[in-house]
Amino acid sequence: MTPPCVASDETAAETRHDCEKLFSVMQSEKHPATVAKMFDSVAPRYEIITDLISLGQDRRWRRAATAALQATPGDVVLDVAAGTGASSAVLARTGAKICAVDISPGMVAIGRHDHPDINFVVGDAQSLPFADETFDAVTVSFGLRNMPDPQRVLTELARVTKPGGRLVICELSTPPWPVLQFAHHIWMGHVMPVIARLSTNPASYHYLTESIVDWPGPLVIARWMADAGWRRISFRRLTGGIVTLHWGNR
Ligand SMILES: C[S@@+](CC[C@H](N)C(=O)[O-])C[C@H]1O[C@@H](n2cnc3c(N)ncnc32)[C@H](O)[C@@H]1O
């Protein structure tokens, strides 16, 4: 199948125009409906591309996020921006009951198909369809960066978490050391676009690079968490800072 953004037939110009328009909208405003549309378009190959782009490290990062969450059997855990359930499936191995929420119906459809044991809900992290203090723990993997108002989402996560409950954010970040920064820049700017051609919407991967560059450092995110009502906040860089884990308690 020809990916829509590199099509060479008469529909190519129109499709490319759509992708470029989508990309520029993403830069100026991460509107949930636009984000959902973009993830719908990459859903069929999302997991394989993620594996390739991260050289399989995403599996290690998901395991680290699950360990940091400290969920135990019987806990009820909310995985926000769960996508196709790659992170939820790792969380489910703890014996906790997982509720997976995502705004993209396309990602959720694949998640429901691949993980029938996990409860998937289509919903917006900014306005979660759950009562106050429902969950023992909440987590977001590679999702907070895509949201227009991350501070609002952190507050919403605090609302649905029981007192004392745990939050873990796992997010892509820029390595703090210049040599790694350079290698990261080369990978994101030159290698990733080649891998992204395998995607069902290669243009969307330009957005990924930009969104990482724009994402603030861990101390800013720690302040957002504190402002949202989280306590005992800390963070740890993984793989030289390509990913950062943030955690705290309600
Ligand atoms: C990069 S994917 C991560 C998926 C999954 N957590 C993983 O680790 O593979 C980001 C996900 O965030 C979701 N997302 C973005 N904005 C959202 C919002 N406002 N509410 C809920 N989900 C959102 C997207 O639909 C997408 O599935």
C-alpha cells in the first residue's frame, strides 16, 4: 500500500496538502480533534514504527514506567493516552485492573482488538469521564506532550486519583548532554524520517520531532505537577535523557 503522504498519483498533491495543513495546525495548536485525527491515521503501523524508531527501547521504557508506578494486584489503574495499549499491556502484567483511555478511536479500535482483556474508553484526558478519587494509580506514556494544556491534564489526573495514589509520566525528552543531544538531533532529523516512510502517515512524524524540541525540561514538569496538587515529586532520565520518567503522589 502506498503511504498517503508520499503517493505519486494524481491524488498526491491533494493528500500532501492535507498532511502539510495538518502539520502546521499541529505546530500552532495541539487541538484534541486534530491530534485524534493524526493518531487515527498512523494507528495501523503505530507499534511497529515506534519499535523501529526507538530501536526496541520503548519496551524497556514501558517496563521502567510500570515498575515506577508500583501497582499491585487488585489496584485499579488508569492509563491515559493509552493508544493501542502497548503500555497498558505491560501494566496489566502486574495483576492490576487497567482502564485505558485515548482520544483516537483508530488507536482504541486496534487496542480493543489486540487486548480484549483491557477496558478501553475513547475520551479526552482534559476532561476524563470518571468520578473523583476513582483510581489507585494513573499513568501517561508518550502522551502528555501531545496535549494542548498539560497542566490542566495533570490537575484532571489528580482529581481522579485516590489520596496517596501514584502518578507516573513517561515522556520523550531532549538529552541534557551535548554529545547525546547531537546524536539525538541526527537520529530525529535524518534517520527517523526514513523509518517514518513506512508509516501510514509519514508527515505526522515531522510533528514528533518538533514536539520533542518544544517540550520543557524535567524541572518545569515537576513544577506543573506540584501546581496540580502532586507531592513527593521526582524524576529519572532513561537512555541518557531520550526519555524521562516523572512520578509523584496525590
Ligand atoms: C504517542 S501515542 C502513545 C500511546 C501509548 N501510551 C504508548 O505508550 O504507545 C500518544 C497517544 O496520546 C493520545 N492523545 C493525545 N491527546 C490526547 C487527549 N487529549 N486525550 C487522550 N488521549 C490523547 C493519542 O491519541 C495517542 O494515542
